[in-house]
Amino acid sequence: MIEIKNLVKIYRVNPIVNDLSVTINDGDIISIIGPSGCGKSTFIKCINMLERPTSGQIFIDGEEITAAGYDLLKVSRKVGMVFQSFNLFENMTVIENVMNPQVDILKTSRQQAYDKAVKLLKRVNLFQKAFSYPDQLSGGQKQRVAIARTLAMDPEIILFDEPVSALDPAMVGEVKAVIKDLTHTGKTMLIVTHDMDFARSIGNRLFYMDEGTIYEEGDPETVFNFPKKEKTRRFVNGLKVLEFKIDDSDYDFYGAYASIDEYCRRNHIDYRKSFHIHSAFEELCQGILLEKLNDYRVCFSVIYSQKDDSVEISVLYGDEPCNILEENQSSLPLKIIKGISSSLRYEKTDEKGYANRILMEIR
């Protein structure tokens, strides 16, 4: 079992992983998804101490691997990692790449290491390449060698950092098949991936990471079909989002209007919808919310789906419940908003820093 408590990793002054706590059970197969730069790779590199955390604790089977003086060689014996860039030794043959860690770290005899390497290369269907060098292999073959090398150490935990993202599309399937085969071994596996179908099908748990932490988690079908949080919903549905955070009375609204124009142009949103997005921004933010609120904290998001050419507006505001749709029923801005929307509703929310949300679909 892996227990992670209040994990923080800071580069320069930026927190990449920020107060992350989670328990990972023996045998869990966990897919980790999220936008680029959200800390996914850094998170798993902290688990095997390739990245030393700035603060927080990591326990593996009850032992704190982040404790001062802990023997990191014990971590490398328990935790294996498969990298996006393969990390094979170019001056060694395939079989030497699989043998070498066994001899150097596990102190296995060369004969035992050879026998195990043969067995594992057959398992990943690469024994025919045993005496080739990495530069004679395709990307998919290199990644299968890297997986065999990791398995040779017989780790309890395997970490995969974007294992198929560097591969040509034709080679992705062969590596996925090997990883899926490993899910039946009982080993604990954490897989960072941008492949949504793979993430959905491979594991029993799914982590959506954002803001440097595990923003939402659950079984894959639930997270993909019924996400609880707005950012998760946007990400798993591949939605194009434009977001403005208004935090003072001197906010640059002209700059925001220019950004809306560019967003609509880039996503090929037609003129009518573009005009309605402008109107929603002006009437909701300037016409209603900034007239009513004292703190000027509003988060306005445009969410465009290329799948069905729909536009949704999400507006977060206020730290106390306040339904502006009820309180401004006779106002001109609200009449305009109703005229440009096919649906309009209010809901309370637990989004960080906001108590209220208006959701509307643009006609």
C-alpha cells in the first residue's frame, strides 16, 4: 500500500504538486489524466523518489521513503518505472538492457539474469530482437523492451509516464496490449496518459489531476460519465474553454471582448453565436453581477463543444448563496440573456471560492 500525505513539490517558486494526499491500495490499477503541466508526471516521479518532494510524506508498505537517510535502493527494488522516452542504453543489446539492472542492483548472477531476460522478452514478443541494438528497433519495440527491463526487477509497483505518447499511431496498440496484459499480474500500477479511451478501459480507479492535486477521483466509468466537478467534465468531454476571472472594478473588458473574438475565430464559431457570447458576457457580468456584488469576484467561462457545435456559458460568483435570476427577473439585462439562451439555470456549487453558478446554453 502507498500512503501519500500532504505532498508538495515546488520548482523555483511554483508549486507543481500542491498538498496532495491519497491512499493507493495493493493491486490498484490507476489511470492518471489531466491537462499538461498539472503535475501528473512529477507526482509519480515523487513516488519512486526520482523527484524529491519539497514537503510531505510518502509511505510504501508502512515505511516512510521520504524520511531523512532512507535507503533509496530499497525504493528502486519495489518501484519500477517505464518512461515516455524509453531510456534504453544505446551501447547495449536488447537482452543486455534487460539483464543489466538485475546484475547491478539485485546482484543476480549473469546466467540467472539472462534466463529471466529471455523469458520476459518472449512475454513481450521480442525475443527475436534479443541481440539487436536499440537503434535497430521501432518505437513500439523500444517501449516493450523498457517494460521487460522494468519487469525484470520484479517490482511491486509499476509507474508508467505517458508510455505511448512518443509512438507512431501504428505502434500504440502493441504497447497497450502489453500493459493490459500486466493488469492481471496483481501488481500495483499507476499510468499517466493523455489517451482517454485507454485511461477509461485500463484501470479500476481514475485520478483527474488539476491545480497540482487530485481534483477528482473515482472508478473510470463514473468519472467519465458523471463527473462531479466542472473542470473534470470539460476535460473528459474534450471541450474548448475560454475563461475570464474578474477581480476588480478596473477589469479590462475591452481586452476580454477581443479574446472572445479570437476564441470564436479559432474554433470556427458562427457570427450569431459569437454575438450572443459577447452579449452574455456584457449583460451577466457588467449588467447584473458587477452592479450587485461588492467584491467583484466573477469567473466567466465559455465552453464550446466541436462534437455538437454547442456553446455553454458558466458563471461562478459570490461566496454566499445568491440567485441573481430570481432577484433580477424584471431587469433588461436578464431579459436579453433569456432571449439569447435555449436554457438558463441557477445552482449552488462547492467550487473553490464560489457559492453560485449560472449555466446557460447559447442559441
